[in-house]
Amino acid sequence: MSDSTMYLIVNSITIPGKTEQMQKYASQVTPLLLKGGGEMIARYGVVEQMNGEGGPKSIAIMKFPSGEAIKKVLASDDFKALAVLRNEAFSRVDQMICSSL
């Protein structure tokens, strides 16, 4: 039996001065993702970018039972309702479904 575990990797760049909006968004999106079967693995703040330009300022990794579980949460009306707040807080949000190699 194959492992269907998938990971949601979120790279983001917060808009300067929008910390309150970012915290409000995180306080609403995290419970939604947990309710959808996610388990928080880690959150990281980028301290220094060694190569390249314009990379993420924060990275979050969540484990889900399947890619379909991730897609279901991201397609939900509750998640879509957070788009305005997400756009107020972040200049960039990349969401990727990943598997273990």
C-alpha cells in the first residue's frame, strides 16, 4: 500500500506594515486547514537569503492525508472568503502540494 500523505508548502511575502492583517489571516486560515485534515509541521521566518532575489519571507509546511484533502480545503467557500484579507496582508503567496521523495 502506498503512502498518500501529501504536504502543503506555503511560501509568502508579507506587505511591510501589514503585520496585524497577516496575524488576523493566520488566526483564521490555520484552524480551517487543521479542520480539513492538516497537521502543522513547521513555520519558518527567512533570516537571510543567500542566493537569488525576491524569495519568500515565511514558509509553512503542513501534512495532509492526501492531495485531494488539500485541494478540498483550498477550494472551500471558507478559504475563498479569506482572499480579501490574504491580499491585504501579502504581496505574494505560493501554495504547493508536495510529496516525499
